[in-house]
Amino acid sequence: MKARVHVTLKPGVLDPQGKAIEHALDTLGFSGVEEARQGKLIELDLAESDPERARAQVEEMCRKLLANTVIENYAIELEA
Amino acid sequence: MKSAVVVFPGTNRDRDMVRALEGASGQSPALVWHKHSEIPKVDLIVLPGGFAHGDYLRAGAMAARSPVMREVVARAESGVPVLGVCNGFQALTEAGLLPGALLRNADLRFVCRTVTLRVENTQTLFTGRFAAGETFDTPVAHMDGNYFIDDEGHRRIAGNDQIAFRYADGAAAGPANPNGALDDIAGVFNETKTVLGLMPHPEDATDPLHGGTDGRKLFDGIVEALS
């Protein structure tokens, strides 16, 4: 089963890369962008086929390594 | 004072740290490879600067999960002093031994220059040689030194005197704060002040050839406290 982990900076955490993207979009004429925030997408291919167990595994991976919960949030998507 | 310097793949300031420790203590530190799960019995453990594991995922993230770090955490929890410089500071926050996190520099540029630091707490085993409010000059060299902590954490570390150093105006050219760090924080202690992490490189201000020797006070103070 496949899992996609979206890691994003928590609201309120400064995101200089997001700011740079915002400015670049503005330079390109996309004037309607009020904010850009950059995150990470991590794709995992898991041996586990049970969605509940897979989610529990990925949760633990997020807490232990994939996200730094001091500054980041994470969201998990599973795909059979 | 006996010390150990932990080396990860990508660490590049280990020799600078070894020289600074030798200069202050007269004893050569033990070098401990990241895959080793044992550290000799020492008075101080040091995580030096560099780009451990290429800073993949987040700076210090992989280093913080190395086999050796389980032992570093266990020793720190038993009260053994730990010092983390630059990448070592990042790894200590990632390992949960120090509060907060280090974000990408606010201007997205690698910063390499001299900064002035103000010593904010002199009542610790690391900073005993400094006078209250004393400033000193050291180099910085990093991409991710922008210290961040949430409001509640900020109040907690400020109230508990855990802010070790702040960037301050001084002889150095350019703005005092080189990376956008919250509240100009350059270094922090853990709650018991036995773990210190800082972004600047005091080990690279210990020889006249470095352009300054202000960093010696830190190492001399540590040796004095731990000998």
C-alpha cells in the first residue's frame, strides 16, 4: 500500500522559501497570490496492506523522523 | 578534562573542535563515529559543525537518529555536559535535548562572517569565565541558523535563563543578527544548563591565525568547570 506524507510548516512559523516563491509569482504577473507556503511531499511504498496498521506505522514515522513537530505539521494519505 | 567529539558522515569541523579542546585542556578528545553505540567515559561530549548526512530532510535530522545519539541522549539525561556547535546544535534540537528548532536563514543565503555575541547567562559550567553582559566575536557559517521557538516556549526559556547567547552590535560588519533568529537568539541551554547549543563557531576563534581568540574563554571556562 502507498502512503503520501505531506509535511508543512505550522502557521506562524516563518517560511522564507514560501516568501521567495510569492515574490517570484508576483514578478511573473500573478498578482492574486496572497501567500505561498512551501512544504514537502514524501511518498512511501509499504509492505503493509491493512490501512489501519499502515496509518499507525506512518504516524510513528512522522513523529520519529519525517516531521519536526516543533515547527511542522503532517498529514497522511493512504492509497491501496 | 576528558572529552569526546562525535563524527557523522558530512561533519567537517571536527578537527577545529579537537584543536580547540586540546588547546584548552591539554588532552586529546576521543573521536566517536556515528555508528558506534558506545562513548568512552568523558566529562564532556561535543557535536561539532558540518553537514551531517548532507542535511537531508532537515539539518541535523538524520544525525539525531544515529545509533550514537541514543547514548548521547542517555548521557545527557544522566547529567553529562553536552556541547553542540552549528550542525551539532541543529542535531541536539532534532534529538529533543534542546528547545526550539533551526530554520532556513531568513534571507535564504548561506552566511559566513564574524558576529558579536552577548553572554546572557554566566552562571553555567559553559560560561563561567565571562562577565555578565560581556560580548565577544566569533565566526558563523551556516544556511539554517534561524532560531525558532513558539511563544510559550520562548517565555519558558527566557524565564528559566536558558538563552545562552544573543547576537549583538559590535565590531562585526553588517546587521547584528545574521539569520533572522527569533529574539536574536544565537544559543540556548537545556533546563538544567548542562546542554548548550549555539550556531556560531567559538572553536574557530581560538588561534591568532583565525583572526581572533575570543572563543578561548568558552573552552577555558568549560575546562575549569569540569576539571
